[in-house]
Amino acid sequence: MRLIVFFDIPIEPASSKKEYIKFRRFLLDNGYDMLQYSVYIRFCRNDTDANKHQKRLKKHAPKVGNVRVIKVTENQYENMLILIGDKTNQEKVIGSSSLIIID
């Protein structure tokens, strides 16, 4: 299961830019990888894990802008068509495998 976070946060005035930086740092520090600019993705083991992370996103969401989250299954995610570009490092490592061995 994956969480996909889409956001659009203004960077003017400076206080809004700080909100953007803080939210982006939160995403990176909590296991999200950038899929595209302002689109971040996180692997979740199951629905319970995904719900936990959705609650954390709500708690840390900025006060301005637009933030959306969608929860998709691995099967749905694997069926995504990439027209231009490559898979992220996370996508290459995890792929469709339910077992990941870290050396």
C-alpha cells in the first residue's frame, strides 16, 4: 500500500515559505520520497500503517495552501503508466515484492 501526497503551498510571503520548507522536511524525515515536484510517496505495510501516517500528515500539514492524500494498493500503484522518466529509487528497491531483504 502507498500513500501519495500532493501539495501546493505558496512561497510568498516568507512565513509561507517557511511552512513549505517545514512540511517538505517532515515528509523527507518520515520516509516519503519525491515522485515529482510537490508529489511525495510513502510505502506502508498495511491499511493500519497508512491510517497512522495519514493522521500524522493531518497533524503536520501547513496552515496555508492545498494538501491532498490518496491511498492506493500496490497493485494499483504498479499499474501506473510512466510516460516519461524513470522509477524512483524506492520503486526500484520495493517494486512488487512483499519481502525486502536489507544487507
